[in-house]
Amino acid sequence: MSVKKFVVGCFDDEKTLFPAVKNTRKAGYKIHDVYTPFPIHGLDHAMGLRDTSLHTAGFIYGMTGTTTALTFMSWVFTKDWPLNIGGKPNLPLPAFIPIVFELTVLCAAVGMVLTFCYLCQLAPFVRRDHFHLRATDDLFVMPIEITEKTNAEEVKAFFKSAGAVEVFEKSAETGWWLGRYDSTKKAFEKEEEIVTA
Amino acid sequence: MALKEQFEIPGGLKKWSYALMGVGALTLILGIVFLHPFSGGHGEAHGAEAYGATKFWMALMHNSIFWLLVVASSFFFICATTLAQGGWPLAFRRVPEAISGGMNVLGPVALVVLLAYVWISDDHHIYHWKDAAHLDEKLKAKSGFLNPTFYTVLSVTAVGLWMWFRNWFRKNSLAEDLAGKGDTSFYWKSLAIAAAFLVTYGLTVLSTLPWMWLMSIDAHWYSTMYSWYTFASSWVAGISLMMLFVVYLKNIGYLEFVNDEHIHDIGKFMFAFSIFWTYLWFSQFMLIWYSNQPEETEYFIDRVGIPGQPGPFKAIFILNLLINFLAPLLILMKRGSKRNYTIVTLMAVVIIFGHWLDFYQMVTPGPLQELGQESNSISHFLYSLGIGAGFLGLVIFLTARYLAKAPLLAKNHPLVKESVIHHT
């Protein structure tokens, strides 16, 4: 991973954030991400994020669970250890269905949680830069990546006109690193140039 | 931009509803002429005379109960979402309000059919328990619940209460339209009506009424899942009917605040409650299959038969599962298909037919089994279908009438905005 330069715009209201996100995309700037204190309906759409393939993954995990349960139980009750239970056939499908269902749900749920964590790069001791501490509290934070084609001053002016309450430039690590939030101060020690709007 | 909010019944819809009602009326008259509904049934005589009456009443009961529960369930939808303070259905809430208006006619029709069978018809193959002189020990034990008087009292009370609550709710909703903006007293009153109705509905459709109307057809048999199962069936069909009307109105240019998000959410209801229905169907089947008690398995033997000797309803039994479970599961699972007008319309039609078929196999196999194999015929199915067409025409006709009576948007409801900006 690498350290990149960003201009970070902070908004204190959903109502200013939404048009700002739309105008940013219209202006052609590259939105790195938007950090919000709570989930916002329609923000993914406004940011132009594509649908994740998490549901397809979920379907595949589910089918894995279904086939595992069906094949294993069929093998046990027909080949490995046939048992006569209450005169039922050796392959009693109705009796299998609850177990098949449970295993489907289990595999789909656990698989999707793990995949979700992987996609979001969430794990114990994995740290990422969040650009602004108040993004977890009461601030909507939108960093824009500065490439050689973008002018940082222009972006700052753009943010201010869009109604940002705080605009600053920041160099941040885009990937993750190992550490603990409560014991290291690395993230907060970086030089920040704060311009109050 | 002027809102197109006053529905005018298009000629095509009127023609279709008249045609369907015509088919129903014709079937009914043919039945009265050829099936002799008010004679026969007594004695052990077999033949067309003996079971004609049974078939006539079965077809009428099947259809009147099914369509009444379907239109009632759209009022259940309104009440459930109102009580949960859900705002999203507001953009189309006048549609289920209009559908449930059908109760004002279908309720009395169903009562007339059921009470005429219980009190006037001589036939007793559908409800064995109505013939007090010939009760065996088991039915005697149940006679405190299963007797004509209590049947009448409970049916009339239940249907009367549903209609009363529905009309009260509708009156309140229409009064809200005329009141000033920001008057929330109507809103709080609608919550109270919804709560009271849900209790009534819980004590009738969700428990006692299906035992009485449908489960008592197989009077010796019992299942604790039965009422929920019946409810799930009528409820998912009701949601589908609502979807059909919403898509229809949307296609001819009404309901402009309804967008893909609302269609998606109704689609989710169709999908979810198809699964819910299957869950109840399966729970009922599996427990009976597993414990294998003769007095319980009888119900399924009448339908699917036993290994090596398939019952007369095996095809319907399997078709029922295919179109009510597998088809919605596979077709409605994807997000895109719940937002596709063609697919949801097709699935709504399939689901309504599927649950009509489900009710058919709840009502018909018991009496037909008793009348002998030769009595089971495609002709009875077609007869039931003809009566069903009549009821469908009636539902379309009544819904269109009620839709035309009021604006299509309850514009003063405090949650309207929430529905307009709804986002899934």
C-alpha cells in the first residue's frame, strides 16, 4: 500500500453532504470514500458505487451448505451406517430438510460475515486511517485524492463552496496496517493543515 | 404538473370484470340446474345425483372463502403496516383500501353460501358434524365447537367485525383528506383501529375461523399449524393481488409517486411470504409424516395417497409446491426481478392461482374421497375454476368501484413524504 495525498472536506449535515457528493462527481474529482457516523440511505447510489457481489457469494456459500448436508446425510444413512428409524425409508428427505436448511443458513451467514469483513478489511488489530476522528461521531468526511491532474487549492475552494465546515490537506496511508487504536498514536501525529471555512 | 389522482374506470377493465362475472354466473346457473344443490346427499345413494350437491357446495365454499380471505388480508396489510408506523405503502395505500372494500360484498356472499350449506342444504358430505343425529364419538366430543349455531354466531361476528373495522378505517382515511394539513388526530385514530382490528383478525383468521370453515371438512383430523397455514396462503395471495393492481394503475399512468422502490418492497413481501407459507406447509407435513399417527396421516393419504398407490390429488399436491414455493424462490430471489414489472406481474398471477389451487386441495379431497374415486374428475376442477372466475370478476369490479370513489393519494397523512422519498 502507499501513502497518498488527499484533500479532506468535512460536512456537518446530510443535507449538504448529498449535493456535495453529487457535485464532486460531476466535477470529475475522484472520491476516495465517504465516512459517516451512521449508514445513510442512497449514499452508495449517489457515490456511484457498484453493487457488491456479496449476495452472489452468499448464494454460493448457501449452496455449499445444502450440498454438504445432503451428501453427508445420504452417505451416512444409505452407505455407511443405515439405520431403521421408525420404519422410515433409509433416505427420508422430509427429515433431512430441517438440517439441510440449518446448514445452508449457517454456511451462508458465517461465510457472508467473513467475506464482508474481508471486503471491508475489518479484523482485530487491523488499522486504517479514517481521516478525521469525528467521522465516528458527528461529522461526514469526504476525502478526495490529489493526483497530478488535480489542483489541491481548487479542490479546497470547491469544498468550501459546497458547504464544508472544515477543509484540510492530509497525506494518509490507504491500506491497512497492524496495530492497536488505544496504544499507538501514529494516526493522530501527522501534520495537518487545517483551514476553517 | 397536475396530479392524476382521481381514478376513472377504463372501459377495458369494466368489460373484463363483466365478462368474468358472466362466466361465474353462467357456471352458477348451470350448477343449480344440473347439480341439484338443494336435494340429494342423504342416504348412501351414489351417482351423479348424490354427489352433485356436494360438488356444487364445495366449489362455492372454496371460492367464497378463498376470495373473502384474500381481500380481507389486504386490510390486514394496511393494519400491520399502520401499526408498525411504516410509511412506505402510503403512496399506494388507497389500493389495498379499495381491495378490502370488496369485503362489503364478498363477506355477505360468503356468509350466505356457508350458512345456506349449513342450514338449508341436505348434503352433509362436506361438514359431517352438521348432522347432529349421526355423530360418532369423536365428533360428539367436538360438538361444543362444531355445531351449526356456534358456526353461525362465530362466522357472522367475525365477518361483521372485519367489515365494520374496514369501513371505519376507510371513513377515517377519507375524512383525513378533507381535514387541514398537520392534523394528526386521524393518524392516531387509525393506529387504534388497526390495533383493534389486528386483535380481531388474530382471534379469527389466525386461529378459530379456518378450523371452523376449512379444517372441519376433514372433521376427524386436526392440525395446530392449520390456521397459520391458511392465513399465509390467503395473505401471500392478497399481497400479489395488491401488486397486480398497483402495477396496473402504474401502467395506465396513475400512482405517480410509486416507483421501483415500492414495487421492490411489495415484491419482497411476495417472496418472503411464499417462503413463510412453505415453512408452515412443511412444518405441518413433516410433523405428521414423522410421527405417523393414523388419525393424522389420513389427511395426506386423501391427497397424495400411499407408496405404490398414488392418490387422486398427487399432481395438484406437487404442482402446489412447485408454483407456490420453487417458482417464487428461484424467480423472485434476485433484486432485479423484484423490480421488473413483467416478472412481478407474472409471478403475482402465478401466486394467486397457486394459492387458489392450495385452497382447492384443502377443501375438495376429503369429501371427494368419501364419495368414491369415480367422483373425482376434471369436471369438478373446471366447475370450481368457473365459479372462481366469477369471484375474480367481482373482486376486480368492486376494487375498481372503490378506487374511483376517492383520490389515489391520502395526501394529508403525516407519513406521505416518507413514502414519496422511500428508498430500499
